[in-house]
Amino acid sequence: TQGAISQDSERIDQGAFTDATAKKVEELQKSWKSGVVLAMALCDYIKTSKKYNVEYQAHIHRTSTSSSYIYNLDASEVLECYSANTLFVALSRVLWVPSRLCTGHRLDSQNIKDKKSHISSNTGHAWSEIWDGSKWILTDATPTQQDQNIVEDAEKKEKEEDKKMEEMGFDPNNPEDKKLYHEYRNIQKEVAPDIRRRVAKLEALHPNK
């Protein structure tokens, strides 16, 4: 098996994670434990802090840009195998642990018929691997707890978002308009803290006005 290559350590995040995850990574960085131990801790963090739902991945993909995808995975309450392990790879590389995403099929006793294993859309699975310096170690950050209600919540939020788009003159049914709107929202999130700081300074200078 081929060892780790330089691309297995390249950052795929944009330097932004949720406060909870950023705090977790900072704690692990201060622990001075081995890379494998740190990565396993991140794997457990994702598995236990997220819930499992397949349908929601399409919503995340539809409402994300290439620069916001990892952050949106981190911010989501639910993930499935592919998105959870993508987030795990991104976090592992922040801690300089070479890692890679793997896709294939999960084969077990339920897939056997006539003494043969059968694959289908239901057996598809994604997992991950980390490099310990001499070999690849299989890991899987797929959440263990199911959640069936999040899709309804997501659809409700999407309808509210479509309404906001229409109010701003965007067409929710136009992919280009939707992409432009979400790029605008991402920029808005980035500049909002700086604007609030500037307003606070102005208020301090002119409290009566």
C-alpha cells in the first residue's frame, strides 16, 4: 500500500470552524499527544456531537460554496458518512495528521445471497484513513445517533431563505441567483463583526448622537 503523499496533508478548510470545534482543536493542540491519538479524539468528537441523516447532505451541498462547504459541515447538526468523514479529514489535517477520504461499499452478512456479496445503492459507504508514519489506519467518523426530524426543519429553513431571496430580488429557482445570494450572505457574515466594532467606536465617540 502506498504511503502518505504531500496531498494527504494539504488543508481543505478555509480556516473557519464553529467556536465549539475551534475550542476542541485548540485543546487537542495543547495536549501534546501523538497525531494518531489526536485524530481518534476528533473522530469520536464528530461521531458523538453530530446525528446521522442521509437526506440533509443534499441541502448542505446545495447551499454551500467551495469556500463555505467545510464550515457548513461543521455547523450542521446532522451528517452522513461522506460528509462526516470529509469534516474529519479537514480537522485531522489542521493537526498535521495525514488523512484521506475513502469510498466504496459496506459488505456484511445482510448483503450475502447465494453465498455471494451483493452491492447496491444501499451498500455505498464512505470512511477515512489516517497515516501513523508507517501504515494507514482505518477510521470512521460517521455519527452513531439517528435523527429523522432534521429534514423537515431544513425544508422549513430553506423556504424561509427562499422568501428572503425573493425580497432581495433574487430568483430562488435560478441556480446562479442562489449561488450569488449565498456568496453575498457569506461575505455579509465576514464583514458584520468589523462593522459592529466600527459602530461601537462611533457610539463611544458620540454617545449623545
